[in-house]
Amino acid sequence: MTFPDLAANAPDADDVAVVPRQKAAMDRKVTAMNIRPLLGAALGALAATTLCLVSGSVTPTAARAATASARSGIEHTMAAYNVALNGGDTRAVLPLYTPDGVFMAPYSQSFVGRDAIRTAYDRVFSELKFDVKFHIAEIVTMAPRWAFVRTNSAGETLHHSTGSRTSEANQELFLLEKSDDGVWRIARYSFSPTNPPG
């Protein structure tokens, strides 16, 4: 890429009758005018590069390596969550969340922190027994300690109060944080049903 000669648009000092102090002020203004487009272009390129890196559309070798090394830890957390959910085991779910984790279920306020999350899962498991399988649609490492996972789950749910079984299908979004101990934990989790209301 070549930049136009920005100085070509600057007024010639000989064409402007000014006293030395005014000429110095004009020179500073002309220099600032010449730098602004370059600075704007540089900042725009930096913003575009950052957006591409965050969105994953451009992944440099170092970021690709970080993503590959993080993937197995993230997949381990997701598998552990699937087992804990199907087991109806709140005690197994809680360590998979960060201490300030947030669980966001449809038609409900957010459950913030492990105590609230414990209450939510205890309520869910008292009524429902899941037999579902999560399928990872995408894992995106956004930073060395942050990633998101988009999943789809499907299976069957037993309702304890009625003994009836229903088909279960959801789409989920997990935001994971890599803790100081190297374990990826759920910082935010939200899901919505994909089966039509019935």
C-alpha cells in the first residue's frame, strides 16, 4: 500500500505572508493535518486486525497453537459437565463453575455465584433426570484465559413428578475461564430450547 504525498496539499510558506510566530503555528497545524490521516489509517488497521483475531477469522500461528493446547482442557470440562448433568449431581456441577459463575436458564433470572447455582441445580435435579448428549459446534479461544463454546444437546428428560419422558433439545453457549490451577471453568452458561413449544 502506498500513501499519497500529503505534504503536496500543504500551503507553500512563500505564498503566505505571516509573521514568524504565525508561520510556526501554521507549520504545526499542517503537520498535524498530515499526520491525522496516517494515524487514522494505522488505528483502523490495528482495530481491524484485533477484530479478526478476536473473531477467529485470522489466527496467527501462536494463537492457533494456544487454541490447540487449550482445546483438550475445554473438552474435558464440557465432558465433565455432561456427566454431572446426566447424573443429576449438583456436587459434581459446582466445581466446574468459577466462584462468580453465572447460570442463565430460559424464563428465569440469572443465578450468580456458586450458592445461587447450587440452589438452581438442586431445584432442576429434584424434578428432572437428564439423558442428553452435548455436541460441540465450536470452540473459540479469545485470549489465553478465555474461550467460548457453542454446543447443541439432545436426548430425553424424565419428569419425577409425573413419571413422563419428554424429548430434550437445546442450544448452549458457555464462556469459560482458565483458572490459576490450569482448569477451564464455566464463567457464564446460557441455553435455550430448540424443540418447538408443545
